[in-house]
Amino acid sequence: STAGIASPSTPVHSSISTPAPTTTTPAPTTTTPRPTVPVLVYTVPDSGMAEEEVTVLVGIESLIMTDSENFSISVDSKSEIGKNNLEVMSVTWETQDGVIQVSIRMKSNIFGRLIARLDISYTKIVEIEFLFRDSTAMRITDFVPRSEFLYGGTEMQVFVDNLPVDMTLHNILVAFGSTVNVSATGVERVTAKTSAITLLIPPTTSPIPVAIRVLLNGFIILDFEYHFTYLQAPAPNLISVLPSSASISSASRTRLSITNFPKVSNVDQVSVFFVFGTKIVNAAVIKILGDGRRAIQNVDIDIISPIGDDVMEGRASILIFHTILGESSVINAAGVFVFKDPVKPLVVAISSGSEQGVNQVRLPMSGSSDLSISIDKAPQGFETETSITKLGGRTLDILMASPTKVTDKRQATLVFSRTRAESAGVEHGIIFFGVVDADCSASCCSSASCSAVPHCGNVTSACFSLDFYDDTLPAVTAREDLVGPEIGGHVLNLAIVNFVTLISDVLVTFSSGDIQGVFTRVQIVSSNADKTELTIVTPEFERLLAAGQTERTITIAIEPQQDNQKIVRFNYLVQAVNSEVVAISPSTAPASGGLKVTVEINFFAYPTRVNVAFAGVLITQADISVLTVSSK
């Protein structure tokens, strides 16, 4: 969202006694006001330094002001700040959308808690509290960041006022909750008054808020009113393995690309293993590529594939461990890597109509075009038309084979007729270059263990697979990534095939566990027998993400009102976001105000009421306009 805002000029009301009402105050009337009980809405800020002038904004609801009523401030007998210690320079007020905002400029010559009353009349009283702090005392003023994922390991800075100049690192500890004390890694003075203590955030097991305390010389304890929050880390995900195969006889380099991996900065912090049945073989980690700053990161891990007696032909699982986190398994990727015998035949290309693949292709259940399979390292001199090809347990008829006899190039292409399937899913196929028993099938291809099958493994073979999908069911595709913020506003352009031709409204809902909701912004772009196009806008997903949770998958269902049997569903990932000011232009203005300022904000909830304040002074709604809106 981008807002255009006029910076404020000097407030209108400036009298210490009752100020003149602003133009937003209701005009005088002879009607007797309704009796109301004033309600304190906010006190901002709620603390400040003694011996320094502070401006406090007090918001009051359910208060009707008349011309004859005045504000006055009286110090309560329970207040640590006496009336002789408090100097009030001015009290001003204005009405902002039904809320009376009172601005109080004051100063105390001692520190302590002020308890005072804003008196309008005998029946209209609001009690306020304000803490005047000792400007010479040590105190925590802030820490950054305020949250991090469970893994920790990232840098934090704790800002402390009035830290002794001779305070050394070995005398500083920072406590996270009641159990973990962390040594400081650095301390530096950032202003004449403020020092920054640097430390590494410790890991934890629970996504909870913890109190932050600074321990000095073993006995001085500094507390802070705000807590640090540990966030639940999203699960690491192995998104690619390139290449995804290697020879059993020679080592090669492979890159593992992982999202949301715990922070890692060198190869000693990662262990990678290949699993062959009950055998586990270590792979050498040679390089780590990642930013190494946040508790989780996207990382590329380069390894060298293992060789030796324990490395077997076929599919292997990959285990990835983070050694610093107690050797706990981070990723267990089953069957994602294939070890190959370099002298055996290999399917290198497979196609049907417009669909193409290396050793697998996606086909409709109802039937495909002719299927073409290209093979490398076929046995030289073999007559290709005598090969036997099976899909599951059934034999496929060869329409064409080229060449008729395998040459010294050891390449061959086989073409099969239109292929159908009774059910959706992956079906494995195998090409035998020789005569085999009738019960030899492609079942061994799923584990790449065909060479070990009795009465079948002694014949050279090559495996492939066909991924059949039900082309009679409704299916949805989206132009955009199916990932968006919890604040909503993400526009999705959807296309649905095998759907009904819409003649009435369509219901779009979402669900995840016991949480359900409805999309209210749905537009039917077009609908006919071939395809239906919709545009939907995600709503705000209230209460979907628990405290500390960073993402959650929902199921979106599209149901035509005219035929509730044609429901189509797909998954969508909702991510937690924090509003962030990206740019302010210009960033300076004259003291007289009146300058137009543009503020660019990421992940700002909209549409909603936008309030803007400069130095505590609220801008009127007439001077705020939202210029652009997007999902981010």
C-alpha cells in the first residue's frame, strides 16, 4: 500500500486551561448532551525521562465536550510524583473521528510513577498513569530482532543506556527466559548515552515468548518490559537434486538445493548419507552456498556421490543432518537419487504427442498418441523388433523399431500404439533385450533392482514409467504461484477444464482443520464447454496462523451452484507476514508542515482504516489517501 499524507502544522489548541475547540468539535447547540462515561483508549507513550520535557497523547472515547467544560490536571495522592515536582507546559485537544485526543506537555524534576486525573467535570474523570524514568539509571531500551526461528544462531543487539564505560565482555550475560544465559560477543557505545551489546540468539525447542534480561558482574539485573518471541520454523524442503543420478563406478558432483534449512556456514555443519536398504553410505560435502545470516536459509549443498562395495544400482534415499543441532535428521528424501550401471541400456527420451520426458511422461487415462521411447547403450547387434516391452504385467505391441539391428552407436528407438490405463497413477514399464519368462514384469523398476530378479535379471533391460492422470475430472491451473500472505489481497487467475458451463454463481471456500471460510471476491471471466476462467481474491485469513506459526496449507474448493458434484479442489499456502515501511519520500519537511509525503508499505492490511501520526500528532482522514493497492 502507498499512502499520500500531508505533514501536520502546529496544533490549533495551546492553552493550559480549556483550549478553544477545533473545527471538528460539534457546533454549539441547545440540546442537552447525553450522559456518558469517559473511557481511556490509550496513553502514548506511557513512560519518559525525568528532567526532560515529554509530550503524552491521551485518547478518550465516550466523551462529549461542550463549550462550558474545561480540562484540568490533578495529581493523585497515590502518585510518586507530587504536584510540586510536576510542571505542565500545555494541554491541547482535538476530536479525531469520535475520539478526544489530549496532548499534554509536561516535565518532572524527579523520577517515579505519576498518577493523575484529567477532570472535565464531577462526572467526567479519566485517570492516567505515566512513568518518569531515572535518566542516569542503567536500563534496556530495546533489542533487535524481536523474534527469530527456533534454530537461533543469528546476531542480536541489546541496547542499554548508561552502561559503565569499563564494562567488559566477560562481565556481561544475556538471559533468555529462566534457563539460558548467553555470553556477549561484543559491546560498543553507539551514542554518548547508549551502548549496544551483541550476542548470538540461542536455539530452543518451543515457539514461545521469553523475557530478556541483562546480567552485569553476576548480580546487576536489567529487565525489559517486552518479550522476545521464538517462531516455529517451517519444515526444510529438498527442492532439487541436480543431477539426480550417478554411476556406481565413478564419483560425480551433485548439488542439493534446500529451502528453510537451519543456518549453516561451513561444510562441517552438514552430513549427507545415501541409504540402500539397510546400508548407509556417507557422501563427502565439499561446498555450502547460502547467506548464513538468518536462522533459516535457502542453501545449496554440493556433494561427491559415493562409490564402493556398499553402493548398489537402483534408487537411494538421501538423509541430510545438521550436525550442530544434535545430529537430528532434517531431511529424509526417499528414492530421489538413482545409481546406474554405466554399461547397461538406458531410456534417454520418451514422448507421446506434445508430452515429453527423459524416462517418464505424463499421459491421459483415456488414451494417448503413439508412444516413442529412445534407448542408449542398447546391446550391439541386437534385433530391435525381438525385444519384449511390458507395462506393468502386460506386453505392449511394437509398431516400429529403428534401426532393425543395433549398430556400434548402441542407440535404438521403439514406437508403441495408443496406450490407456484403468486408473490414475504411475505405471512402470520395462524393455527386455532377450527372451524372459512370462511372469517377468516391470515391478522391479520401482526400486531399480531388476538385475537381482531371478530368471529375469540375466537379460539386459531398461526401465521407464508412464504417469497417467484422469482426464475426465475437473482440473484447475493458476497463472500465479499458489502462495500468498495471511492479510489476503492475492489475486488468482484460475482456469478449470472438465467443468460445467456456469449459468449461475460459483461458491469458493477454504478449509484447514477446523477453520473454514468463504471467498467473497469472485469473478467469472468466461465459461464454456472447454474451459472456465475465474478471478478470485484471497480474504484475510484471521486466526489461521497460531502464534509463532509461519505458514499453513489450506484447501480451496470451487463448487458450481448448478452441480455440486463437479467440485474442484487445490492447495494454497498461507504465509505469515509483517508490515514493513519500504520507503518514505521525502523524508524531511519544514516545521510549518503542509508537505505531501508518500509512504510505501509492504504487507499492510487493506482495505482498512489507515491512521498516520507525525511525532504523535494524528493526521486528519481528509489528508490521507491510498494511492495503490496490491497483494504485497
